[in-house]
Amino acid sequence: MNSQYVNGVYRTRMRILACILCASLAVLTIRVAYIELVRGDYLEEMADELHNRERTLESKRGDIVDRNGTVLATSGSICRVSVVHNQIQDEEQVAKKLSDILGLEYEKVLEKVQKKVALQIIKNQVSTEEANQIRSENLKGVIIDENYDRYYPYGSMAAQTIGFVGSDNQGVVGLEVAYDQYLQGLDGRILSLTDARGITLEDIGEKLEEGAEGHVLQTTLDVRLQQYAEQLIEKAVTQKNAKKGALIAMNPQNGEIYAMALYPSYDLNDPFSIQEEALIQQWESMDESQQMDALNQMWRNWCINDTYEPGSTFKIVTASAALEEAIVGLDETFHCGGSLVVADRKIRCHKAGGHGTVTFLQGIQESCNPVFMTLALRLGADRFYEYLKVFQFDQKTGIDVPGEASGIMHKPENVGPVELATMGFGQSLTITPIQLLRAGAAIVNGGNLITPHFGKAILNESGEVLKELSYETEEQAISAQTSETMRLALETVVSEGGGKKASIPGYRIGGKTATSQKLPRSAHQYISSFLGFAPVEDPQIMVLCLVDEPQGIYYGGTVCAPIVKEFLENALPYLGIEADYSLVDENSEPEWGEEPIGPVGSVAAPDVMGMSFQEAKKAADELELTLEALGSGEVVAEQFPQAGEEIRKGTKLIVYLKGENTNDDREADGED
Ligand SMILES: [Zn+2]
């Protein structure tokens, strides 16, 4: 072979090679164009499918427990069944088995099974038994994931406090929202590595990224006290045909809330079912936003989220301010002629004829309005407002549930003598029940402003403490001395004054009554309340009872004091606070020559039901009882005490008049 020949062959080969290369390039170009233009969507789909094959493993939401570990909210295991279309070998068989076990319609299941998607959910809430049955069938392409469902073992108990979760297992209201970050946990993931056709690669299979269980919230609530509070408040609201009611029990030393019972309530396991009969009737005719409003109203913790005019329980604030500023002594005397003229207005005391000459202490016991008007005026608007700030009525308490409101009061520059005087006895300003409870706690606990709260600690699943929750306390908001004086003064409200119905033999109980008239005052609707605490020497529990719009007799001392008494009678021994019966003997023996308590001066209350005012008055006079009438009807519809009950001579028989309106002027402002 000569070189020329070689060169020729070489050249020919090179030409052929170039042609092949060109052709290949052309094919490649066309192929790329085809892939980009025509198959692009398909490839994107495949990429999506790879992405979709990550399944979320829901973490178990942590429990909410009471102070003793009793479970208030928990998460039960619930399974989800899905199918991966291109792993299924026999569509009809899979559809048949799944529809049989899950009790679903075959046609619908088949439709889902045949859907050409990466992952199709067949059913969400599947019991463990059903899931196990499906597992035992060993069906290719069927996946079972475990999820968790929230469950509240006590149903409606403490509903407005605990709150509930949505379908995404996130808190919607209450403690479930406030502690979401601890309760929620971390979701895990299952990554399925697949080939382009979406088939799980056998040798690698599924990769699990473990999530983490949510932590447990230990609350300050006590199931036994909470249940008892709920029974009592339900009874009170039902018996008094009231709109609603609440009973809150708190440790005044540290702000731990033992019970917060609101009635009516709702079922935490079925939170979207309206409970109120009237609303159930109207439900269908309401539009969506009206329905949502009604539900929000039902879920609302109005002890924290809403303000009200406190009335006479607020006198403890005025009294504390006056003592702290040393502008009054317990034995200083005041005169109450039934009203006080402030600026150009005559502002009445609740006792129409007046209390006459009373000491400051008696003013507290009898809840005499002119005494507190005088003190508020003596303090002056600036100093009065300083104390509203001392007790932080202008701020939220910081309680650990969302949506808290704070007090609403006049701007200081708009406060004239009338506003100031009426604020002195708890009108012309509104506060939340929880704000009142906090102020009350500071007044009796030695002067420290605590933060009311429900969260005690964060625990792990085995109950070990991960984090103790702590709250702010402002030491000595008022002096220990003022606090001690107030404790003793409030004890006499129960032993001598308007709070007698809260007294329990063997215990030193303190308290203050209130009967606040709701706005507009012309509607003659009231909120009865009583704030009590025990034991006076070292308060361990403080209870606030509110009954909104009781019908008939509405005095706080009559409606709420007995409820607080009943609660404390059980709560005190339960908390390990024993009765001291030496206190009983001292009180019941008339060794000081006082009017003896007992059968000598007592009579059985007459039955005046159905009588006219005049007839009832006559019956009361005969037994040396003072008759006090409420309401503006003609006949007695309710009486207190009940007929036959032993009462001391000289004490009050209260009747509520109903029926034909006679437009008379016997109506009272409230006993307090
Ligand atoms: Zn008075």
C-alpha cells in the first residue's frame, strides 16, 4: 500500500465518519427538540411524582393534663389508607378488598384506584383494626400511614379554657393555641426512592425521617375542683334561669388556677355543634358569618375575653387605696342618708333609707355606696387612677390563653366628680373577671400582684419535667399592712355583713358581694357576684362566682355567696385545709351577751308565695321580719329564705314581685 492509497482511503473514511457524525448530531438535535417540546410535560410530571412520593408522617400531639396528671386532652392513633397507582397489580382486586374492609362503595374505590396519580388517599379515618386487616391482605400498592386524632376524655369540661384543634391538628382556641409550639411535635417524612416510572426501587426502598412527639402540657387545673365548680355553676344558672355563669378558683399566692367553670359550655369532641336551643332552631336560616359568630360566642372564655361593670366587689380596690394612702381609719364614721349629692347629681345608696351613721368597717360590711363615693372623692382622680395602675386594670393580666381583654375606663382628663364617685363603688368602668381576681389576690396575699395562669410545666412523654413555666409577680404592689387590714375587714363581711351566706363553721372566710346593674340600667338586668377567699389568716384559695342576668332575686349575697360557700366547703378539706372547730364554739356561745344565735330569737320563714305585697308585709311584720320587695309586679313569685327555713327575728325576708305591672316605686338598686 502506498501512502497515496492510504491517504485516499483515510479521506474517504473521514468523510463517512463526518457524515455519520452530522447525521447523529441531526438526530440528537431533533431528539432534544422532541424531548423539550413534546415530552417536556411528561418529564415534569415524572419529577412531580418523585416529589409527591414524600409522605408526611404526622407526629403525635402532646397531651394536656391536670395538676395531678389526669388527661384532659389526648391524641389517639388513627390510620390513613392510600394507593400508589403504578404499583398496583390487580386494580379490581384492590378495590374489592378495600371497599369491603372499609365499608366503602366499590365503584367509588375503583375510580380512585384507577386514577393515574402518584398517591391517592382512599380513606382518612381508619381504625387500627381495619388497618391491620388491610395489612394482612398484603396488597401491592396499598399504603397505610398512622395519624392522630385529638380526643377530650371529659367532653365539655373546661372547654373554653382547653380549646380544641382543627383538622390540621393545630390549636384553634384556648390552651391548645397558647401551647401549640410545645404540643405539636415535629412531623416525620417517608421518602420513597423510585425509578422514572414511579416504582419503588427494591434495593433502597423507603427511607424514614423520624418526627418527634409533641410534649405534654401540665396545667394548674384540678379535675375534681373543676368538675365540682361546673356542677355548682350549672345548678345556679339553671335555677336562676340566668343567661350564663362562671366560677373561678385560684391560688391567690401564686396565680395557679384550679378551676374555671363557665356555663353554658360546649363539647370539645364536637365543637362545631351549637348547644343553645334557640340557636339550634334558627341555625338553618342563619348565613355563614352569623353561624361563625354564634360559634365564636360559644367558644369564648368571657371571664378573660370580656369586660363587665364589677359593681361592689370593686370596693375592695377603693378601700385598699384609701388605707394605703392613710386617708381613712377603720373606725372613722360616715353618714349615709340613702344618697350622696355629687356635683349636681344625687347618687343613691342601694339601701333606700340609708345606713345612717356607719364606721368605715361597717361601710365595707354593708357595702354602703356613699362611704366609697366619699373615699374616691377624697383620693381625687389622679390618685384614684394611680391605683387603677397599681392593680394594672389598664393592662392585660398576662394569663396564658389568647384573646385577653383589659379594662375600659374614662380618660383621666374626662373624669369629673360624678365619674370619680361612681368608680369608687365599681360603676363607670369595666374590667374582666380575671382582672378582678388578680387584684383581689394582691389585696389578700400580702400585696403581691401575681399572674393568673393555667400552664404549670412542660413534660416529656414519660412525665419528666422539661421546663417549669414561670410567671411574673410584682412584689408589694400594696403594703403587707394594708393587705392584712383588708383580710380582716373582708372577714367581717362574711361574719357580720352582706356575705353571711358564705360562712362555713370552723373556717375563717373573707369576701365581698356585688350586684351590678347591667347597661342600659333601664333594662333592670343584673350580674350577681361574690368574691371569697380562705383561710383569712393565710389565703390558699380565692373564688369568684358570677351569675349573669339571674331572674327573680338577684343579690350577689343571696345568689352567689351560697355557691362559693358550697364550693369552699368541699374544696378546703380537699386542699388539706382542716376546719378549726374551736372557732365554731367561740362564735355560737353567747358569752359576750350578744343576741344569741339559735332557736330563741329565730322563726320559721313564712310562706308568702302568691301573696300581694301588702299581705306579705303583714305576714313578715307578725314575725318581726323586715320585708324587702324587688321587681314591680303584684304577687310574690319568689322568696328568700324559703318558707320554713329558720331565720333570726329582725332579719330580712326578700320577695320578688311579678305579674301585672303596677308601676309602683318599690324597686331597689340592689342589696350588695
Ligand atoms: Zn348606705
